[in-house]
Amino acid sequence: MTTVAPRTDVRRHELAEFLRSRRERITPEQVGLVRGPRRRTPGLRREEVAQLSAVGVTWYTWLEQARAIQVSPQVLDALARTLLLDPTERTHLFALAGATDPAPHTLCPSVTPVVRAVLDQLDPVPACVQNSRYDILAYNTTYRRLLCDLDALPPEDRNCLWLAFTDPDWRDAMTDMPAARRLMAAKFRASMAEHLAEPAWKALLARLEAASPEFREVWARHEVVGPGGRAKYLRNAQVGTLHLEQTNLWLGPAAGPRVVAYVPLDERSRERLRRLHELTLSAAAA
């Protein structure tokens, strides 16, 4: 006879696994702690999460053990901030706990004021913050109009994979679009292996499959590629062709958010990026 676990048990175990996975991806340095010479635990220790979230160590341990304990929205909010959850991960946390988020529009803690300042300082080098799902979490002035006008898009459409398969301006800017889309889909599949049960990842996949026959064809190849940068040519509608080197500056473990910068590889591209930066500033001031 097959026994089906109660739905609440499934939720508790999913919540426990999710918290553990988020804890293990955060480095001590990201939350202002000093890494000791004998640290063996990947990411943060349970007691560190408890201390930073102002909850008891035993209580948090029980939470990761999927015990039947009550969790208030205020405690979930503290855990979300400590674990640097992005908005989608935060929503997932509250859904698993069966609680209402008291601050559903909380900004992504990965994009701190310091990170935003770094993006601004990189101008006119285009740069943005992306997560492993290709969501664009923040960007500087030059990146705003590098491939399309990001400010004109709703936040849910600011995703590189979605734009590569559905946005005409983004597609026109990519000089090697078929190869680029195939590579992006392969990276997305490799990243998704750790997030197969997460609603945000499944929703993006379903949305892409419904909207793009090209994506369905590429996805059916089951190709996987690890993260990495490369040189590329981009066609900007305002300043012309740019020869750029994409580089990733990780804000944590390789599976987490990163600053993606596009460094010019020749003087002509450097001058054109300066011009693009000036044009974008002028448009914003108009």
C-alpha cells in the first residue's frame, strides 16, 4: 500500500531544503562575517543565520529539520534579508511557509547601494546585475540602451533569455543571434538543474515555450554549458557596431547573482560607448 505524505509535510520539507540551499550559497564575507581558518561548512553556519536573523539557534535548526513549528511573517522577512534572497526567491519562501509577505516589493538585497555605486562607476562600460535565471536585477546608464530600452519594459520582461527570443530590438542587436540563443538556453538548462522544483524557474520555462517556437527547438536539444564570458559584436541602433568582451564579476558563489560588464576591445567601440552613455543621459533629461 502506497502512503502519500500530507501536504503540510511536503511543504515543510521543501521549506527546509530551500533554506539549506540558500544558506550554503552565501559566503561569510557577503554578510560582514570573517571567514575563520578552520571553516568547513559551505556557506553560512546555522548559528550564523540564526544570529543575523535574531532567532534562536535551536528554533532555526528545527526549521531546517522540517519540524512542525510556527513561523511568523516577521521571522521569514528577517531570514529573507539574511539569506540575500532576490524578489522571486522571497516570494517562494513565503509561499512554502504558507504566509503573507508583509513587504512583497522588497528590493533584492544582492543589489546593495555599494553594488549600484559600482555599476554607476563603470559607466560608460555597460554593466548590469543578473542572477542565474538571466533576470536583470539592476543596470547602469549605458546598459539601459545597449540592446533595447530596458526602462520601457515591465520588470517581468527584463530577462535576457526572454528578450533574446521575443524582443525585436534585442534580436537585431545580436550579430550571432542563432548561436547566442543556443548558448543562453544551454546555460539556462545547466543552471536550472538546481532549481527544478522552484515556481519561478518553471514559470519562465513555460512562458518561453509558449511564446517562442525557436526556444522550443533549441530547448529540445538538451544542451548544457557552464557560465563564462566571451568576446562578441553587438549592433546598437544609435551608435553602430561594438566589439566587446563580456566578463562576469561574481557577487557570491558561481550559481548566484553577478555583475555582467561589457568591456570595449578597441578604441572605436570605446568612443561609441561614451557616445551611447551621453545620448542615454540626454534622453533621460529631456
